[in-house]
Amino acid sequence: MVEAILSEEERKLRETAGRVLPGGTFGNEGSGIVIRRGEGGRVWDVSGNEYVDYLLGSGPMLIGHCHSEVLTAVEEQIPKGSTFFANNEQGILLADDVVDAIPCADKVRFVSSGSEATFYAMRAARAFRKRDKILKFEGGFHGMNDYALMSMAPKRPGNFPQAMPDSPGIPQRVQQEVLIAPFNDVEAAVALIREHKDELAGVIVEAFQRLIPPAPGFLEALREVTKETGVVLIFDEVVTGFRFAYGGAQEYYGTVPDLCSLGKVVGGGYPLACVAGSEEIMSHFDATKVAEDEFMQQIGTLSGNPVAAAAGRATLRVLREPGAYDRLHAIGHKLMEGIKELLQKTGTKAQVVGEPPLFDVFFTEGDVRDYRTLTSVDNAAQSKFNKEICARGVLKGGNKYYISLAHTDDDIAHTLNAVEEALAELHASG
Ligand code: PMP
């Protein structure tokens, strides 16, 4: 096992983290590495170790760390003020960009995190439909709110549509308000939506669930049955928005929902997210458009924060440059194909799953199409592999390579080299 250097300074910081943070972490990335800075597709820890960065801040840094256009936009905004609570120029112009980009978006409501965005999207669906229940998919991740934490990662999956809470501290009643369906199973999902149509407010789905692409016809079937029943279709595009295509997964896969949540890329690396959707449903955020008891009060101190909005606008400007998405997909494709070749060459029982901007290696040869088929993945091998490549200067999340426009041929070559060595190590240790 190769070990990264651990300086005295970083060791002390880790010790402080262990004393003042639960589990010694912010609750996010668990390796304990303390990052000092990032630039382009790379980050450096406090000890000075350099990593090709596929964690990308869990996705926001699609165009790379410290992109010059984002730095300039933020530096121009900072001396003008950090936050106002009132409307501001940057936020209004970012909302205009979102409406231009995202097929389902007539109107935009800003919040500060993806978890809030999915929470308010579900609430808007309930306000519009005057019904309470939400259907989500087993294994679907929609942040940390009480409704999202149902059958996100159930240890003992129940019978559909029974929801299983993923966390203590969630009121028991919420469990009854969420129905669970199997991802990518058209027949089961359509039947459940039809059966429960009179109590369902909305269906929330990651069009690309974690790393699993939608089976042909799956999103189309959800669109059709929600139209037929009047149930609100919500795409959680916190990950896919502005990543798979400028118009998100709804453009990439060609199915337009009623509402979506956006986060990560839209804030350019700053805390900003939003709910976007049709005029009719979004009117519930507007006291002048709906009856008094249909109006959803929604306030957030930092909503539409001008520094975050400036960073988001600059990021979207870069993404609108001709060829940006072709380039992003080409970079991801190159790494995906390189890893596939190495898996094949070494006879590793593993496969690459996902789309070029976001994928990972799954240590299984079984078909991966929903949460339950993921149980065949050898998680111990996956985690050892991640540790081995991390020790060789490749940083990634537990189960994701996020690709950046800033990743270079050198980064890909370095990564493939690390993957080859890590696979050799894995095979040597059985
Ligand atoms: N939805 C999806 C699909 C996500 O991946 C995430 C975050 N990883 C969220 C919602 C929650 O976003 P945040 O972490 O900004 O609350």
C-alpha cells in the first residue's frame, strides 16, 4: 500500500477535527484528508499531496476549481456587498439564465441547498394537488429532508410501496406519506401511481438514479402516467442539472417534468439551489396568483445570494461556450473507456456504470438497474480500490467520478496509471 505524506500541520488539524466535529468530519467526505486548495481539475491537501480531483466538491465544480471567469465575477461582486435579502441584479439574471436553459422552467425560486430544493418541490406538488403523498424510488437520493430519507438506502428493503426511514429522528407519520417504487420498473411504477392517484401529490425521481441510467421508456412512462393522473412529476436535477447537457437530464433524456430541483453547478461552488417549474405550479409561491390558503410562504435569508448567483452566472456562461458539452463528454468517455480496458485486461469482475460526466466502477458482473441489483456489488473491493487510487493521487467520492471540463489528458493518464496499479494491488491481495 502506497501512503500519502501526512504533515504535522495536517495531523494537528485532523486531531482538532476529531475533537470538535462529530466523527471528525463535516459529515461529507470521510477519508479525513484536509484540503487546502484547488485549481482546475486538481486539489492539494494541507500536507502538500496533490490529487486529480473527481470529488469536485460533490459536483459543483464542473468547470474546475478557481476558474478565472468565476473568480472575476465573484471578485467584482464581493466589494458591492455579500447579501441583501431584497432582490438583487445577480440573482434576477441567474433566474433568467435558468428559465432559458431548463425546459420545464417558467419560474424559479432560490434556496440555499439541494435538500431544501427537493423539500419545497414536494411541498409545491402537495399545495398544487391538494393531496399529501409523494412517490419516490428505492435508492433515490434527494437530500436530507424527512421525506427524502425514506428508502434511500434501506438495509432491509420492504415490500413496495412500504417506505423505510433511513434515519432516526423522523416523525413516524412521515413514513405513511411516502410510497416507494422500484427504479426502472415501468410496470410496477405505473401500476402504483395509477392505484394511488387519488392520494398522490407528486412523483420525485432522479432521472439518472445515483449512477444508474434510466432504462429505455422508463422516464417516458412516468411522464405519461403522471399526465394521465394529474400527479406532479418532479425531476431531482441537483446532480444532473447543467451537467449532462445545458438543459440537464430533461434535455439529455428528452422527458420534461412539471417541476425540478437544481443545485450544485447552478451555484458555481457557492451555496445556492432552486426549485424551477411550470407557471401553474410555481404560482403557489406567488400570493397574487393563488387563493390565500393556497399560497406557500417560502423565505430564506440567503436565497438568491448575489455572490453565489454571480458565480453561478459565470459558470453557466462558460458552459454555453460552443463545444463545452462535447468536450466534457469526450473527457469522461476517454476515462470510462480507459478504465473498461484495464478491467478487461486484468480480468477484474467489475464494470463501469453511468454516463461520461458521472460514472464509477462497480465491482460486480451482475446487471445493475435498480437499488436491489446493487446488492451484488463487492463493497469491500470498491472501498479498497478507492483507497489505493487515493494513495496514488486520485481523489473521488465513495462511488462517483465527477468529470470536469478542467480535466486534462495528463489527469486522465495519471488516473489510468493509478487505476492499473490499484487493480494489480487488488488482485495481489486476492
Ligand atoms: N438531490 C440529489 C440528487 C443530490 O445528489 C443531492 C446532494 N448530493 C441533493 C439532492 C441534496 O443537495 P445538498 O447536498 O445541496 O443539500
